[in-house]
Amino acid sequence: IPSKPKRPKPKAPSSASVPTVPSGNWKSKVNWFRPSPDPVIFHHCSGGYINHRTSQLRLFKAMFRPDEYVAVRTDSYASPAEIKTRREWERINIVSESGAWCNINPLKGTALVGGNPSKEDIAIKRHVVLDFDDELPLDKQLEVLGNFIPDLLAILWTAGRGYHGIVKIGAETNAECMEAVECLKELSKPLGFDHQPLGFHASSRVPNCKRGDDFQDLVYL
């Protein structure tokens, strides 16, 4: 039986290569990133950057504290969310054949206001997710995320139409969250982003879960 061909594995850009964002409010960050003075080179290569076996753990550790509640859905976006602390998820390998999602911000607890996590269930407005419209080529998506988005925490390959960018906003209040979201909308509007998922209650893909014939991947952290 012929062996399965290996995917190419180009060197991923390190966090040290990403331009240092000046401190200040989101308006100053957006102005500084138009355009970035130090280009970061990303290339589309599904499965090429980060070890599959550690990607779930690495992403969750970067996004959540040990005792924070994390919601995960598998196989269907409409599936009921399974909610555990990050510490509990560290002992579980999330497996799916049809995709998996996690809320990008921690929840207040295991009891939900509705059937699945909503704005009212979010404990901390720490992140937002950026998604692309269909027509933007994959390499162009990576170029935009790497060079025009402040405080980019992670890039996830969705095993579908493109990439998700998880952006750290660290909002302490609703006003700070709205300021960050509005600035990101202003910045991302001409860059090919879909504004529909731009919100603190959105979900992104869980890496190392199968979706169709490919795997969702963590390609930058």
C-alpha cells in the first residue's frame, strides 16, 4: 500500500517577527496598522505549521485561564454546547468528523440563558473573531491578517472557505468592547472581511478536528 504523501511544511512566522503594536487605544492601533511597516510573510499550507496533537491545548491555554468555562460544539453548529473549565478540557481530545467550534470568550458558568451561548452568557469580552468573504484568495487572507490586524492572537484554518483570525481586545467594559469592534470594522471593511461574525459572543473552529476531507488547523499562535 503506498504511503500517504506528506504535506509540505513551510516555516511558520514566529511571534517575534510580528510588528510590535504601540500601546494606546484602538484608534491609535488601527492608524498604526495602515499599513504595517514590517511585513509578515504567511503562506497558505493546511496542516503545515503547528503540531496537530498539541494544537487544541495550546490554543485553549492562550485564550482561557484554567478555571474559566469554555463552550465547545461538535459535528453541527446547532449541536448543544458542552461546557467545561479549561482545566477539564486539557484532559480531553476533542474529536469530530464534521467540524467543531468553541466560543472565543469564557462563559459565566454552565447554566445558559438559552439553548446555546449568547451575549448574556459571556463572562469576559477578551476576543473577537474575524472571518473573510468567500472571494478573497487564501494567501491574500493570510497577508491581510498578518499585516493589517492589531493584536492578532491566532489564525485558524477552517478547512472550508478560509481562515479565522482571533483578535485580543481585552475589553473591561461594554464601551471598550464597542470601541474595539467599531475600529476593527472600519479597518477590515476594505480588506474583504465578513462583518457578521465580528462579535465577542462568536465562535471559531477547534483545531485538529476533521471537516470533510481536511482538518481544521491552528496555523499561527
